[in-house]
Amino acid sequence: MDRYQTILLFGAPGAGKGTQGAILGRIPGFFHLSCGEVFRSLDIHSELGEIFYEYSSKGQLVPDDVTVKMWAENMHAQTVLSLYKPHDDLLLLDGIPRNVHQAELMEEYIEVLGVVHLVCPDKEAMIKRLRRRALKENRIDDAQEDVIRNRWEVYENETAPVLDYYSKDLIIEVDAVGSPASVLQHVLEVVVPIQDSHFNNPISGEED
Ligand code: ADP
């Protein structure tokens, strides 16, 4: 199997990975997958749904083996449905890998062409963003201050080290502060050249 050609959207909770990923995923030639969204789409009464609830409600990570297995199965399903076409689409992953062990487990599936690190130096501003989103989107994990702070700690202790796992020249920092449009502009400056060098450009309007 060829490995999926991938860009990782990376950043602390509230940095805007999901917002950027969702916009980019609308552009032909990109496929966006958020691991948190896949988890949230599970039936909460299913076995996996219950495991997700147990961990996410405390701001903890779901165990690695379960997570990577679910992710790989979901990716496979997306290819079978032709929603994701590995030979045409650049994969944008958001929220996975979330620690070094997941990055190791995913080596056999993904070839990482770049890591877009959305950087926001103001932790309190991001915590505010998360609380606003929790109210708007009914997210149990971000409704309580202590759960948010725990998610931050998990990010700093477990997720941030993923940046050291990949070669330094793959990592590109993008300022996460600003309007979604201005952050998007900077993200595009990074991802478009990578797409151009690995894929044939889709013809504009092809999918109309
Ligand atoms: P964020 O707001 O940081 O983007 P997500 O929506 O990605 O949060 O994730 C919400 C919750 O889902 C996490 O707190 C965690 O419990 C679980 N989760 C998501 N992705 C992963 C992953 N790769 N590994 C383990 N748990 C995950």
C-alpha cells in the first residue's frame, strides 16, 4: 500500500486547527480529517463511543491502540467511498497523531510532507476561545474550566513532543493569531506549494 501523502495541522487546543482544516477541506485536492470529529460522530452507546466519553469528558486522550485503529478504519472507509482519493488528494490531519506513540503507530500509513504548527503565544486567549466554542457547539469537554486546563496540560506534556519526532525541516510555524481569513492566507502559502509538488493540479471547475 502507498502511504497517504499527509500534512499535519498541529497546535494547542483552541489554536484553530479545526477551523482551518474545515475550510481547506472544501478545496478540491485536499481532504481534511479531524480525529476529534470522528470520535464525536460515534454513537455514544456503542462500545467505542463509551470509551471516548470516558476519556474525553476528563480531557484525557483515548488510548493509542484504539485511536489509531479507529482512525485507520475510518480512512479506509473514506477511500472506499471515494470521498478521499489518495492519489489525487493531499490529506490534512487534525488532532492525530496526538503523542509520539501514535506517530510511531501511524508511520506505516502516512508519509508526512509537512507539519503546519499554528502558534498562539497567549494561552489565556485560547482558553477563552475554547469556552466560547463550548457554549456555541455544546462541547462537554470544554464547558468546564478544569477540563480545559487538563487538556492543555495533556497538550504540553504529550502532544507538543510530537514536533520533535518529525524532522525539523518539515515543521512550518504559522501565527494563529488573527482572523480565520488571515490565518488561512498564511496556511495556504505553506500547503499549496506542497500540493503542487506532489500532485497534478485538479482542473479548476472540474467538480462543478
Ligand atoms: P481539540 O479541541 O483539541 O481539537 P479534539 O476535538 O481534537 O479537540 O478532541 C476532543 C477529544 O477527543 C480529546 O480531548 C480526546 O479525548 C479525544 N481525541 C481526539 N483525538 C485524539 C487522539 N488522536 N488520541 C486520543 N484521543 C483523542
